[in-house]
Amino acid sequence: MLKVNIDSKQNLEKALKVLKGKVIKTKQNEKLRERLEFEKKSVWKRNQKLKAKYVQSQKDQDDK
């Protein structure tokens, strides 16, 4: 859970801006989107392997 401390001098807009920065840095929205639907472990592993193959192919092309 993200918390933002607000002083009596600090306005609400500044606090919201700080909260938004924390949400972006922790990638909270991406994690929530991933959990909207259940994904089987085997499907997740397959996707990870495909991503790894793609990244490796891109690195190989850059080396040439």
C-alpha cells in the first residue's frame, strides 16, 4: 500500500502528483492489469519463453 504524508502547508494537488509518481515507479497499474484474468502457469511459462527468444534474436541482430 502506497502512502503519501501531507503536511498542513502542502496542497492536495502536490500530494496527488507524488502519489502518481509512486504508482508509476512501483508499476502498480501493470500488476493490476495482469491479474484481471487468471492465466495458467503453463501459458505464463510459454509466454516467457517466447519473450526470451525474441529478445535474444534482437540481440543477435544487433551483434551482426
